[in-house]
Amino acid sequence: MTVTVFTKPHCPQCEATKRQFTKLGVPFETVDLTENPSTLEQLQAAGFQQAPVVITPDNSWTGYRPDLIREVAKQAAATTPVAA
């Protein structure tokens, strides 16, 4: 499962989102929107107007959403193979 968190510097909601994913053991990629202006333009054109923007295989949202982060963690746990 690929989870991408689009962030910007000095963003408390971005940091909270990354902390929660880390706490729940969900791997994620981080993209700094200040270093990727074309990506920022694409996200804004798609209607995303605040950071962080979180994109998962099944969902996308903006802001710190612990409820949705927990859902992603449950999905990730369900798809992770158990070592024998």
C-alpha cells in the first residue's frame, strides 16, 4: 500500500499526520510541496486547498484526520502478510 503525504514547512497538521502514521506503523512517502511547485499546482487544480494532502490507494483528504489515518492503518494491517 502506497501512502503519500504532501506537506509544507512549519505545518502543525502535517507533522501530526506524519507522527500518527509513524505511531501506527504505516509506511509513507513525504513530498515537500515547496520543493515541487508543479505538484502543488496539480493538487490545487484537483481541489486540494490545505496541507497536508494525503493520498492512499482508496482515499484522499486534506488536513489532520486521525479517523482516516486509523482506517488506513487497519487496511494496511489487513493486507500485510503474517510471517510464518
